[in-house]
Amino acid sequence: MRLPPFEEVVAEYGPMVLRVCRAVLGPTDAADAWSETFLSALRAYSDLDPNTNIEAWLVTIAHRRAIDVGRALTRAPVPAESLPERAAPNADPAGYDPDLWEALAALPPKQRQAVAYHYLAGLPHAEIAALLGNSTDAARRAAADGLRTLRKLYPKDRT
């Protein structure tokens, strides 16, 4: 037994595959899943056993492609009516909260650097120590002291 030409498979089972895709995704996105189904089927068709139930095989592929398309749709960006204002990438960070930056500037240099490297850049204390030229314990202490001073200079509950 031989497999029919792929064009005949598409002609015979195409409407059924489209119904499956519509059932899973709805009418709007079904065409993408339908196309993906037959692209996948075409790639695998030459290796298909001639005794395979082609309809069941295509339904399985259609189901998987519909799920793939559905997942891709959930990850796609959603259009917005208007975009929020955003600062330029190279804008001065002091413009966001001048009081915070003033408090940061009041810290001693090593504390300010340790706070910035650890809490803003996420570096571990060992790497901060290498940057500052001191021990890991000294870097940890500088970050902790800097944070404690910041909390005094820049209280969270400002009025």
C-alpha cells in the first residue's frame, strides 16, 4: 500500500483540520494553526507508515499546532491605546527622585559604591570587594552601613 500524494491529503482532510483548529483557537487564529499543521505534516509525510490512519495523524498534529499557536498568542504583546511616558535611556536618574539621589550622594564613597553595586547592580559581596579593593566582609559591612544611613536620610514614609 502506498500513501496518496500529499496534495490529495490536503484536499481531502484540509476542511476537517480547519474545523479542529477553529474549535481549539476560534475563527480568528485557526488559519495559522492550519498552515502550521500542514507544514509539519509535509515534513514528516515521507516517513509515514502507509498503514497509518492519516485523519487521526493530522488531528494529532492539528491539536499540537493549535496549542503552539495559542501559546504564542498569550506571549504576544497587547496593543495599547496610548503609551506611558518613559524617560530617555540616558536621562539623569536624579530626575526620578531628587531626594533619594541627594541621600545617596551624602554617603561616603565606599558605602555609596557598595550600595549601588549590591542593591542596584546585584553583584555579590565578593565581587564588590574586588572592585573596591577590600575584603568581602568589608564590602558587606559597607553595603549594610550605607543602607542603614540611607534609611535615616531618606525615610520611606515622607510627608
